[in-house]
Amino acid sequence: MSPRAYARRGLGGRLLAAQLVVLLTGALSLGLVALAVAPRLFVQHLDRAGETDPMVRSHAEQAFGNALGISLAVAASVSLLAALVISGLAVRRLATPVAQLADAADSLAGGRYDVDVPEPRLGDEFDRLTAAFRHMADTLAHTESARRRLLSDLAHELRSPLSTLAAHVDGLEDGVVPPTPATWQVLDGQLARLRRLATDIEQLSAAEEHAHPLTVEPSDLAAVATEAVTAARPRYEAKAVELALRSTGPVPTWLDDVRMQQVLANLLDNALRHTPAGGSVTVRVGAAAGEGVVEVGDTGDGIPPDELEAVFQRFHRVDPSASRAAGGSGLGLTIARLIVTDHGGTLTAASGGAGRGATFTVRVPGGAAGARRDRHGRDAVPPPHHA
């Protein structure tokens, strides 16, 4: 068989050809050894038996040689046939799962993610390969679903401000809408909304792709929260919402201060949007069970129990009829959770229900040990050097 023809064979053909070479080599070796050793042993037995008649010895040796040759030929043929049958079954058993994986890979390449790869049951290696392939298919399916949902949500989110801008621009051109300060304020508000949406999409993409790796260092979570509250206070005063900070003192953690500031800013902005004038938002900072904890609680709209997890999804609205024109992009909580998760922590929501306020809780590893590891279990930064 030429190398090119051999290369064109499938895995089953290659395995069977390799097995055939092994069997033929073994049969040839067996025959050569038997022909080389058996006659000498037979002659020795004749000598020990005291047989000296040349005619008898010649006839006996000839009969033994014929019997040996026929026996070897029959045994080799039967064993080769049996080995080929068993090898064919084994090769088919090995090649079938590989062919199924190849077909599933073709389906994935064609955009069909609902593939079903049967359990091969051929050992840990094949089981791990199949499990890894299934996980890859599930991940790709989730990614594709998220991509389509994101594009759909983006189209929906962009439609409203773009329609408003187009209507006002057409009105200005036709002289129907007067160029008053109120008109310019509407236009500026819609442009600001589009800019905010573009910024949040960029931040979400960076967070999901880990485009900005964390730079965690020894930090005080209470100091980070204090800075975030100070930065947000003017916005709260403008809306007449009380903002209070409750801290038990320094809370040692390992943080990327810039990213955690972004998390708390998003949580404070979310609380402000959902808390009416005269309401209050309280930020509590402390430590519990070896973790640094920040709670942002408000007296605002509240969240239905069945939506406590959904609020972290892209563009989710607790009240679908509510307009986001004066609110956020709907990505702030999604971004916040991704950043907290990269710190090795958690971000959860709790609420007594609609109209009873909500509390968002951030938990990150505290002290100087746990937070050095990211969500993949790798060291986020080298251990600190002590003088």
C-alpha cells in the first residue's frame, strides 16, 4: 500500500491495517521459530528413544515435518481469521465514537449546537473527550444565544432614542418643532443616552472577555465604599434621596480598587434610579465569615421574588413598561456581577417584593489570603513581599 493510499484511509482502516501487520508479524515469527526449534527437538527425542534405523528415522522426521507444517498452516489461518474478526469489531468500536465526534463537530461548524454525542464507554480518556466536547457545545450554544439576544436587545434599546432624535430633527427641518431650550434639552438627553449605552456595552464586552485583567492589591473595602459614596452624594442630593454610610471600621481585602469603585458606582446608580425623592439608600460595610461585605439597601421600588436573579441579565427591566430614557442602560448590574465574580466573590439581590425596597450584597474574599486567587483558582497577583 502506498503512503498516499494509506493516508487516505479512515481511522478504522488504519487501525485494522496496523493490527493486520502485527498479526502477520506474529504468525511469521511463530512459524519461523517452530520450524527452527521443533525438528531439532524431535531428533533429540529419537536419539533418546534409541532409534538408529535410518529408514525409520527418515520416515519419522518426514512425517513430523509434514504434520508440523500442516498444523502451523491451519493454526495460523484459524487464528488469523479469528484475530481479524475480533480486530474488526474492536476497531469499529473505537472508530465509531470518533466518527460521531467528527459529525458533531461538523454540526457545530454549521451553526447547529443541539448536538448529542453518546457516551463512548471506552475508558476515562474517551469519557473526558466526550464531556469536554459537550461542554464546548453547550458553551457555544449559550454564547450564540446570548449574542442573538444582545443584538435583539440592542436594536430595541437603540430604536427609542434614535426615533426621538429623528422626529425632532425632522420637526426642526420642517419648522414644526421650535428650536427652544426644551427641544435642545431633549436632543441632548437622547444623545447622552446613546453615549451611555455605547460606554456600557464597551465595558460589558471588556468584562466578559476579561480584556482588563484585575490588578488586586491589599486594600480597605471600607475606604473604597466611602470614596464611592462621596462621589455619588451630589447626585443623591439633586434628587432629594438620603444616602448614608454605615461602617464597622477598616475591612482588609485584596481588591482592584478601580474595578470595585465601578461596581459600587453601578449599584448606587441603580439604587438612585429606583428610589423616589424622600427615600433613602444605606451602604453598610463590614466583615463576615472571612469575607468583606458591602450591602447597598434602598427604600425604592423593590423586586419581585422571581426576578431577583433576572435583574443581573442584560437589559432586564423589573417593570417592562417603564421607560429607560431617564435611567441606565440596563447593563450596570451585569457588569457589576462580572467584576465581582472575577474577584472571586459574589453579588446577590434580595427584596421583600414590589414597593418594599431592595438590597444588593457584595461579598469578596477578605484578609491577605483568599483574594489573591481569581475565579479560576489562579493567583491574581504575586504574593506580597515583606520587608
